[in-house]
Amino acid sequence: MPLIESNEHKALREAVASFARNHPHTPGTDNRRFWQDAAKLGYIGVNLPEAYGGGGGGIAELSLVLEEMGAAGNPLLMMIVSPAICGTVISRFGTEAQKREWLPALADGSRLMAFGITEPDAGSNSHRITTTARRDGADWLLTGRKVFVSGVDIADATLVVGRTADARTGRLKPCLFIVPRDAEGFRRRPIDMELQAVEKQFELAFDDVRLPADALVGDEDAGLLQLFAGLNPERVMTAAFAIGMGRHALARAVAYARERTVWSAPIGSHQAIAHPLAQAHIDLELARLMTQKAAHLYDAGDDTGAGEAANMAKYAAAEACVKAVDQAVHTLGGNGLTREFGLASLITAARVSRIAPVSREMILNYVSHQTLGLPKSY
Ligand SMILES: Cc1cc2nc3c(=O)[nH]c(=O)nc-3n(C[C@H](O)[C@H](O)[C@H](O)COP(=O)(O)OP(=O)(O)OC[C@H]3O[C@@H](n4cnc5c(N)ncnc54)[C@H](O)[C@@H]3O)c2cc1C
């Protein structure tokens, strides 16, 4: 893996950055137009196969696009879900018909897909999920609940992680179903979140939702492999989302610190202000290096290596983002807490990457057990 970014990647970064800067965005307002314009330029489907309307790139390119959008203050949370998780899973495990139906539409921005795995009684312990699919003739009947699923209202369908009726207990043998937004028995309720984002989170209920046989993506017996085909890209993309947000906050703080003068020199000349900003920059750069490594391993087909690297990248990026945002807010003094300067709402937003899609503690558990071979407490 080259440690220096290729010229193609640099050019893609610059193009996305300039595109995103030309589409200034107020958090919480409709960003569909931005999504569609980005899709027209090939940014949303850059990772999807060319044969199905995508750009033929990988998670390396897609994560770079998301990072640059975030750095410009215009992140697209649904990129973590629609092209990265759903697009990847369908590309790798979908039938020819599913690929034809979904991939060109996900790439050109005309359709979106959400992703639901989290359940109220399972949380971080996915092995406890109980959303269950049982056969009824050629169809499936899906029953269960999900929580915190993002963008279900704006998505045409949700890729739902369930388990089959004969695999109700024991270790998780996940199976994935495409559930159309308006399927009968599929209900959603928005959760009142303290987040200023247009992508809302929902509690979902599936009450004997009837799905045709071809709603199942991949093999019902393929198990965790198919799921992690989607979850590793999700972690890499969340890392990119966090790095973008951290860079955005840091840039705002640096610009302010260069100008704001309350003694005889700008506040940025005081090391108490400058050094933490420099540290935030270093932490973000380091997190980006790990994110690039994880994306590279994933795109090279090393799912196991990518698993460890994606976890570490997500951890490093979330911690770097939380610290960068905190320091940025502090740098602006009272202005850091005004709506006008737009940084205070990032305090909440930055925490998302520490919790989702897998919490900081669960990553530390993963590294303790899988990498260091330490025993488990649970
Ligand atoms: C903004 C947002 C968007 C989201 N979008 C989606 C989405 O689109 N689709 C989806 O499926 N989900 C989504 N989620 C859900 C997210 O993935 C979960 O919130 C996350 O996995 C944590 O689960 P939980 O909230 O149930 O926390 P819990 O599992 O209840 O954990 C609570 C706390 O306990 C800690 N903890 C738990 N177990 C251990 C342990 N063994 N050792 C040490 N500490 C432990 C955790 O680290 C955490 O700090 C979203 C969440 C948010 C906040």
C-alpha cells in the first residue's frame, strides 16, 4: 500500500472539496439536491461496479468523497449506509436481478437504501437480535423490532438484518432482507434526537411483513461473512465521516484564532490555543492513515485484515473528531456556543461516531480479545 496518496486520489479529493464548497449547507435542512448532484458527478456510486452504473472504485474512493464533503461542512450520512453497506452487500452477494434493480439506482442517486441491525434488547450484542424470518410458501414473513435506524423515511427500502426461524437461538447466523419502505406491516416512528441532521433515526416494527423469496440478499446460511462485507465498509466510512467533521471544526477554529485579538496578538499565537489545535490536526492525520489502510485492505479483498484495521480506524477517527470539535468550540470562547458560528451542535454530532456503528468500548474489547488475546469478561 503506498503511504503517499496517488495523484488520482488527490485529484478526486480536490474535485469533491470544490464541489462541496460550492454547495453550502445549513445542517438539518434538506440535502437531496446535493445528493443528486453528487451522484450525477459519480461521487455517490464511485465504489459500485462499472457494469451496474458505478465508478468501479472501492471503499478507498468512497471514504475519501465522504471525508471531503464533511470537511466542507456538508457531510452525507446516508453514504455510510446506501452505497457503502447496502451497495457493497448487493454487489458481492446479490442475485443478478437484485444487482440490476438496485445498483444503478443507488449509483445515480435516484434511490436510497437504509440499513437496520440495532435492536432495543440486543444493542451492542448483535448475537441477541431476535428479528425473525419464517417461510410461508415461497414467501418470507418478517417479525421484529429495530431502533436508531437512520434515514428510513427518505430511503426507498431498508436492508434488515434478521435471523431465520430455525436459527433463533445460539450464535448469530444473520440473513439480510430488502424491505420496501411501504411494505404492509412495516411501521416506523421517529426518535427525538438531539442532532441537527436531516437524516433522522427511527424505531421500526415488523409485524409479519410479507416479503417475496427474492427479498433475501445472499444465502440464508452464509452467516457472518456476508454481514461483515457490509460492516467493515461502514466502519471505514464512519471514520471518514468523523475525520471530515473534525477537519471542518478545526479549520473554523484556526481561521478564528488567526484573527481574534484580545491582547496585543491574535489568540492563535498563545501556545495554550495553538498546541491543542496542532495536536488535533496530528490526531486527525493519524486517524486518516489508519482509515486509508483499512480501506486498502478491504478493497484488496482481505476481509480479516480489514476487520481489525477498520475497527482501529473508526476508534482513532472518532476520538480525534471528539477532541478536535471540543477544542474548536473552546477556541471560539463564547462564540463557540452560538448558533451563528455553528460549532456547538457538532459537540453532539461528534459523539455519534464514538457510539455508532460500534461503540468505543466494543472496539477496545475487540482489540483486547482478538489482537492481544486477552480473556473476555462477558
Ligand atoms: C445517530 C445514530 C445513528 C444510527 N444509525 C443506525 C443505523 O442506521 N442502523 C442501525 O442499525 N443502527 C444505527 N445506530 C445504532 C448504533 O449502531 C447503536 O447505538 C450502537 O451500536 C450502540 O448500541 P446501543 O445504543 O444499544 O448501546 P448499548 O449496547 O446499550 O451500550 C451502551 C454502553 O455500554 C457499553 N457496553 C456495552 N457492552 C459492553 C461491553 N461488553 N464492555 C464494555 N462496554 C460495553 C457501550 O460501549 C456503550 O457505551 C445509530 C445510532 C446513532 C446514535
